[in-house]
Amino acid sequence: MSAPATGSAPTPVNPRSRVLVASLMGTTIEFYDFYIYATAAVLVFPQLFFPSSDPTTALLSSFAVFGAAMVARPIGAIVFGHLGDRLGRKKTLVVSLLTMGIATFLIGVLPTYAQAGWVATALLVLMRLAQGFALGGEWSGAALVATENAPSGKRALYGTFPQLGAPLGFIIGNGLFLVIGALLPSAAGADPSQPSDAFVSWGWRIPFLFSAVMVAIGLWVRSRLVESAVFAKTRESGGVRRLPLATVVRSHGKQLVLGTFIMLATYVLFYLMTTFSLSYGRTAKDAAVPGLGYDYTTFVLMMIFGVLFFAAFTLVSGPLADRYGRRATLIWITAAIIVFGLVWVPLIDLGTLGVVLWLVLGFTLMGMTFGPMGALLPELFPTSVRYTGSGISYNVSSILGAAVAPFIAVALWETGDGSPWLVGVYLSAMAVLTLIALLLCKETKDVSLDDREAADGDAARAPAGSPAS
């Protein structure tokens, strides 16, 4: 059995402040870029890139492209994981951030369907795939920078900082959309639930173009990092694999599967609480498939209020996972998610107060389940395949959860004649699968990163360049 991590943690080679800022800022930028697409997919992309006489068909087409990026994420995890486990975390993170920034900026200058026909849609799909590819390599690298440089007994706390990028990116992205919407108000008599003509024409492009500024800052921060002592030790000892993917599949297949399903409920919950809820909240009560009927500004402000709880409880989850264990903490939280899915509709039926409570509870649970993942998934794998293994688990789960969640939710919403009760049941069912995976998983709190490498190395490691690796 491995020695406690508190007694054998590696000496950090990066200042703690630099580690936290680099892991937080990078994922904030990446998630900002990723989720401004999610917002635009609801607000303007159906009419700009997927014109259809049926609004639901257009929305589903837009969500389908949203899901396409999730399919690209495992490919990004494999490519960037290979680079990260072979060349190091720092260089790989710089490349992933630059890839995401370029793709996002180019979305901001794309022609629309009215201007270029199917070419515009094809270019949007291509840029979306590039976003997913980049994010596939971003998360695991940021999590490794945080956890491999964490002081003794605080790996889960440090692991929450890259996770914090998700709520911060959401708040910044949607906050910018709100500011632009306020500066470009709709004409008198226009439907307040719909964006203004100026916003549809050009205002939506601003958040995508603004990402260039954020990426430049992120690149500067990450350029100042040095490799962690754990990875440097592995490289010096000849433990770098020639083919990390082959090694992780051959020797750590069980961890890959468990990690994938451990993330499932987290993905489904987040994309239901953000992408689906924005569609449901803004749809008129007298529509063919009725929604809550809130105007865009009101509902997004309600969502941002809920996301504040997401951010706060992401940080709260770290100390809890360090004290009680990742597995134990997540088992209780996942059980709470199952219950939340079953009381989904009764909360919403309470009116505006109930809708706010629904958002607050959902985002609170999101923070509690998302936070410990920054430590748990990397701890499942030894150093030489940690980037690849944690990245594949995290991003394959995005296909099973995030890629299909908005699409399935809209279909279930229609099946329920406007009531999202089936959407809640879907969330609970996915959380049951996560609970099973957690029950089958061993606790990783007391596993030393160095000890993991030593324990697994003899069976799976081959010298760099060796055919067996």
C-alpha cells in the first residue's frame, strides 16, 4: 500500500501563487471561449448558421455542432496527452491555449449562412471542432500543473483551481453578453426575450474577438512556469513512454473506464444547468413546447447568481476531499444529485423563487462534484501516463454526457409536453452510473504521486524509445 501523500509529496519547483494563477487563468480562458459558443448557440446561431422554418430543428442543429466539439475532445486528449507525457506539461499547455484562442477568434469573423451558404456552416463546424480538440488537452494539463506542484495534504484544494475556471469563464462570458445586450437594446415593441437586430447582426461577435486579449495574458502567465519535480524525475529516470496511449490502455484500462463514468454525472449536470436551462428559461410559456418565459437578461442574471454558488462550492469541495477523501465526498454528492433530478419539477413549479432555488441547488451540487475531479482523475494514473490517462477519462466522458445532454434534454422536454420532468429523470439515471463507478473505485487521497509511479512502473514502464513502450 502506498505511503500517505502527506509524507512523500514532491517539493514544488514553481511558486504556489504562480501555479494557482496559471492553472486558474488558463482554464478560465479556455472555458470562456468554449461557453460563449454555448450561449451563442442558444441566442443567435440557429438563425445565423442553421436556418429552418422549425425553430426547434434549428436549435437542435446548433446543439449538434455544440456536441461535435465534445467528440473532438478525446482526440485532443490523446494528441496533447502524448505531447504532455513525452515533452512536458508547460509546452503542451501553451499549444492548447493558442489553438483554442485562434479558433475562437476566427468564429468571431466568420460569414453567416446568408452570406456564404453552407460554407459558413462548415467553417463554424471546423472551428468548433478545433475548440473541442484544444480543450481536450487543456484540462488535464492544468490539473496536473496544480496537483503535481501541490504541497503535502492539499492536492484536492489545489486541484480545485483549474476547476474554478469553469464558473469564472461562464460568468465572464455571459456577463459580456449581458453588457453587449444592454448597449444594443431592442427596438420599441420588439420581443424582449429575443436579442436585438444589432446584436444578431454584429454584437454577438465581440465576445469571440475579445478572447484574443485573454489568450495573450494566459500565454504570458504560462510561459513563466517550469516543469514539476514529479515529471522531471520521471524524465530523468528514463520513465517517459514512447507511446503513452498504448501504455495507459494496456496497463490502466480499468482506471480509464472508472474515471470516465465518475465524470458522467458532472458533465450531464453542468450542461443541463447551463445550455439546456438557458433555452428552457427563455422559451415563451405559450410556445408549442412551453418554457418558463423569462427574458434573456433576467434569466441570465439568475443563472449567474447560481454560478456564484458553483464557484464558491468548488473551493469548498477541495478541503472536504482532502480531509474525508475524494471517493467518500463524491459518493454523498452524487447521491444528492440523484435526489435533485427527482425533485427538479416540483422546485420549478414554485415560481420564480423556486426557479432561483433550482439554479442555486444545481450549481452548488455542480461545484461540489466538479471540484474533487481535479485531484481524483490525475491520481488514478502514474506520472508517465497521467496527462494521457486523466485527459482521456475526462474527455471521453464528455461524449457520453456533455455531447448528448443538450440534445437529449430538448427531446425529453418535447416528450414531456413542455415539462422537464423527464430531463430530471435523465440526470438521476446518469448519476446512478456515476455512483456505481465510485463504489467500484478505490480511495486515492493517500496515494503519493511518486509512489504511484514506483508501484506501476515495473509493470508498465519501458525506457524512452523502447519498442515495448
